[in-house]
Amino acid sequence: MKRCTIACDTAAGIRVCHLSLPDDATIDAALIAARAILGEQATDWEQATTGIYGRICPRGHCWEEGDRIEIYRSLQVDPRDRRRQRAGRGRF
């Protein structure tokens, strides 16, 4: 068994759970286990981008002992567009 932390970024803040799973577990297996703990409304479990410590990883990736698996929510506004809007108003 190996342990990991699942962190999902929700509109209400970051939610975290700790799991122990078999040694050959993938990110997808960890998400299935976390979904049962954190609930359906925590995040978009099927479509959300996943990563480990800020590095994007596919769901089939086998994580290491102690990894923090992160589930990212999509951006509401593209940061580049937001910057262009502020620059257009003369406010940096």
C-alpha cells in the first residue's frame, strides 16, 4: 500500500483527503476513491485536469508514495485576456 493526498480546487476553496491505495494504483484509481469521500459536487471528476505537485499528469499515471494529486478547475477568465482588458483601460 502507498499513500497520497488528493487536493481539489473548488469554488468554495481547496478540499483535501488522504488515501492509502495499492502500489500499482493510478491517478484515476485515486480519483475514484477520493470521489467517494469528497462527494460528487466537489469537482468535475470526469473532465478536470489532473497533476502532481503542479505538473500536469495523465490519469493513467502511476503516482509515487506521498504524492499530492491535484484536480484543477477550469479558469473562468483567461488571464491573458484579463491583462489586455486592464491594459486597455490604462491600469496595469
